[in-house]
Amino acid sequence: MKMENKSYYEDKIRAFDAKIEAQKIAFSPMTFQAIRALIELGLLQKISDSGDDGITIKELSADSGISEYGVGVLAEMALGMGVLKINPEATDDESKSGLGKLVLGKVGWFLLEDDCTRVNFNFTNDICYKGAFNLIDSIKNGKPEGLRVFGDKWTTVYEALSTLPEREKKSWFEFDHFYSDVAFPEALPIVYAKKPKHLFDIGGNTGKWAIASCKYDKDVHVSIVDLPGQTAVAEKNARDAGFADRISFVSGNVLDSETKLPAGADAVWMSQFLDCFSLHQITKILTKIYNSVDENCDVFVMEPLWDMQKFEGESYALQATSLYFTCIANGNSKMYRYGELVEAIEKAGFKLVTAHHNLGSNFYSILNFRKLKVES
């Protein structure tokens, strides 16, 4: 199955431009921290607030209390990245050697105003940045070696979530919810078209889908299956939302042989869950589901598939997220392509019935599977 983005098959970039891209990669850790400094010191916002006229380095220094040197090196790097521009019509009257008046570039606007960029940036800084230095070891060992920055007693990031520092925890959950939650309005009519009475939400996390389901369908009962730390949070959220009588919980590790899935589901829902596991583990999880459901149960899988994205930027973000899984989350999973995910699920005895693509602003896919009939 060929991908829509032809750039994966063609190498048409000019050598001059290719060298510029290579330099960006070579210095990317430094440039990332430069932009982080501009944001956290409030300098990028001050430049934005100056409007089309702009603001000088001297004025920025006076407003922020940061030295002209410090403001200058950050601003010059931001110019090199297209984050800032110089107003060609405004002059820096205070100094002949001045850089001029700085204005926000389009790239800078997205860094300040675009929710997707903000969530990705904070997630990279707070969760991934330090641990990324251990990517090579993670690749070699098949373990999330970068997770050690949060402590040495965890085998996956999911076990560590409840103990993360507040800033890191906030960035992780904002990242996780941002990508899945925006597709919920389009996903709910698909999942509840046949009015399932009992839905299993496997990997239900904090209970957002379960609560949205109860609001959408007044008759549905949702059972959340997740690790004990997650079900404890979800139980509180369900109670606070007034759905304690319609949301129940199965606590345990779905990969553990001792964790049994109860029977009786009319539908099974997994939202951005299977990307937390290797292809082999995905088949193992689906085999467990296969053994607990009948042939009338719809199994829905919602994932952002990187080869089914409309735009190159979205695919790039998902490819980068795979590296988070490699060095921080678990060491063996990734953001999958359409074909490889379908194949892993069908190995467990399911058949793809329908596929819905491009849901929400982040272009999610919902794959609907059913258990193959066993010929007597």
C-alpha cells in the first residue's frame, strides 16, 4: 500500500537546501533550548505584543531585566530559525550597531498560539528531552533506558505516571488527551451507531472516553480496563461526573496472564492504546479479547496512523512520537502504519470490517473489527 506523501519516495531537494536541513539537525538540541528560553523568559510574548512595529533588543532587555547579551544570542538564533523577523521599515535609532526591531515570524506565532505545537513542545521538554540522550542504548537493549531520568524502579512510563512531578505529569496528560480527545465528537456516533449496552474501554486512562460515552448515550454501561493507578483516578473522575453507577472497573495489566477480561461486551474500545505495545503484544492483547467476546461484538481501535495523515507535519510529529516510545515509554512500541496494525490485529482472529480515516483535526483513524466466524 503506497503512501499519499510522495516525498517519502522522491529526493528532489536541492543540495544547498539539504545542507541547511542537515545543519538544523546538527544543532537541534541547542536551538530547541533557545526557543524554550525565549518562551519561558517571556521574551517571545513581549515580541508578539510589540505588534507589527517590533521591539529592539535594548527595549527587551530593559523590560525583562535580562542582559542585552542574553537577549541578543537568543534573538539571533530565533532569526536563524525563522521564529523572529526584522521589521525592514523600522530603524533602531538608539544604536547604529543595533539589530533593528524584532517582530514575530509565522513560525513564532505557531509556537505561541497553536495548541498542538504547544502541547508537543512541552511534552518534548518535560518528558523526552533528558531521556533522549539514551536513545542509542534503548535501541540496542529494547528497553526505555531514558526512563531512568524519572527513577530506576519503573519498566514503563505508565507505571510511573502517578508519581511524576506535577509539571511533567501535566505535560504528559495534556499530550495524551490532546491527541485523542479532539476526535471524540466524530468517534462517538460511529461507536454508538448500533447502541451497544455494555462497552469495554481497554486502556481507559483517566476515564474521559467513558464519561463522554455516558453523556452521549444514556443507556450505556462502560467498564474501564487499565492499571490500578489509572483506574483509581478514573473512578474518582467518574464519581465526580455523576456516573459511578454506569462506569465500572477492571484493574490489572492487560498483558499479564492472570488478568482476565470478563465476557459480555457488546463493543470494545481502544483509543490510542495499542501504540503502547509491540506488534507481538498487540496480537497477544487481541487474542485475549478474542477469547472474551462473541462474533457480534464490535472491536473499535482508534489510532493516529502516520501514513494516513493529510499533511507532512502531522506525519512528522507521529514519527517523532515513536522515539518517545522507544526511549521513555516502553522500549518496543511506536506509532504504526495502517497495514502493519491491521495485520497484527487480524493475526488474533479478527477481520477488519470498516475503516474511518481523517477524524478530528489530528486525522485519527477508527478501525472496526469483528471476530471471524469459526466454521463448524
